[in-house]
Amino acid sequence: MKITVGHTPDSDDAFMFYGMLTGKIPSQDFEVQHVIADIEELNKRALSEELDVTAVSVHACAYLPNYTILRSGGSFGIGYGPIVIAKQQIPQESLAKLKIAIPGKMTSAFLLLQLMIGKFEYTEMNFSDIPAAVKEGKVDAGLVIHETQLSYESENLQKILDVGKWWADLTKLPVPLGTNVMSNRFDKKMIQKFDKYLHDSIVYGLEHLEDALDYSMQYGRGKPKSLIEKFVKMYVNDVTVDMGEPGEKSVRTFFEMAQKKNLIPDYKIQIS
């Protein structure tokens, strides 16, 4: 069966799909057509149900009633996650009055920051452009994700808020950031088969770390391998292999908190 599978041009996603997309982990059931796009573009494409399987922000799942969340392939921070950066320290209570660059309205980072500080003025831009926008004074602060969480100091910027740590301290749960979903056009059995296929691909990458990291470097955006390795090891963890009870509870808690604050619609989560 031919299926379209979307993932981001990010090293952690590439690492997870290494076994699948290089044929190291074969499948009798699926022939994958590979689609690469930024996470916010994938979120939008999922709204129109363009792709059979796709990486999306956990936040976006509130608007995707026709997809099922897979148990494998999630990006969960274990005590860490998105951060807010600026040129100088800014008190948290002042942030809601300032303009903050965000990597997309459907990103989990945006929803997490709203849960933390309330609604605020924002401007959307590609996540990789945010540090420069902060440095050049185009915005007062920036909400950063991906490897820019690790490289902001090289731009002489400061971390002023740790959103991931706030979530972890508050809930004692993994930080829900990204996940993979599969269209409900497929029956439950086929969804579970693909979930196992992705699970096996992630395990293969972890068992062949150097080869999977070398493959991931094509999406390293010029960052050194040492930083990419650190980033991949942060976001490809035990909860990525299978979300288990902690990951599932994290997603459900995230949605419950957001619904109480009327930040997302009332929605029943579907998990494989």
C-alpha cells in the first residue's frame, strides 16, 4: 500500500525515520512516499487531510478529529523544552505586554507559553529566523524550539524563560511537543501496523546510533555534529519509542489545561 508520510527537516525527525526511509527496516504492508516540510506547514496540511501519516505539533491535534495519534515517534522533553530568549533579562510579568516571535500558532510551544504567561502579542515566523529577529530588535523576545534551544548563546542572547522546565515542575510529566498521526481513512489494524513500523525504525536508529546521526546531519542546518547529537538524544528518548502511560497522560493533561483556559476547542483525543 502506498502512503504519504510527512516529517520535518529536523535532525530528530530524520533520526526516527532513518530505518524506514533507507530500507533498513523493510515493510510488507507499506510503500512510503516521503514528504518534507516545516512543522507548521505540516500542521496546516493535516488540517486539510493531505497526508496519510504526518508529524504534527501535539497542539495541532486539537484540530484534527480525523487523525489518530501514534504511540511511537513523539517528541517529548524530559524536564526541558521550548525557551524564551531576549537580548537582556525581562521579568516574566512584563512578557505579556511585549511582542514575542513564535514559530507558529499551532505549535505546542505557543500553547505552552500561553498556559504559562497568559495571552500575549506575537508575530509568527520560521523558527530558525527567530534568534536574528530578537538580536536585530524586530521583536522583544523569541520563543525558540529545535536546536536553537541549544545555540542561542552563540548569538549573544539570553534565556529569560524555560517553558519546558515550568511544565515539568508543574505536572511531573514529559513535555508534550510533537507527535505523529495517521488518517482515520485507515482501519485500526493498519494504523497499529504503521505504528509498529515506526517503532521499529526508531529502535533501529538507536541501535545504529552513528549511522543514524550521519543520516540526520543532512538536516543539521550547518550546526556541528556534537550539537546535533545532543539535540537528537534529548528528543529521541524512551517516550519517543513508545509514549506509554507518562506520554499519554502528558498529552491528555496538556489538552485538559488548555480547554479550561479556552485556548483550544473541546476535543476527544484518539491514541493508537
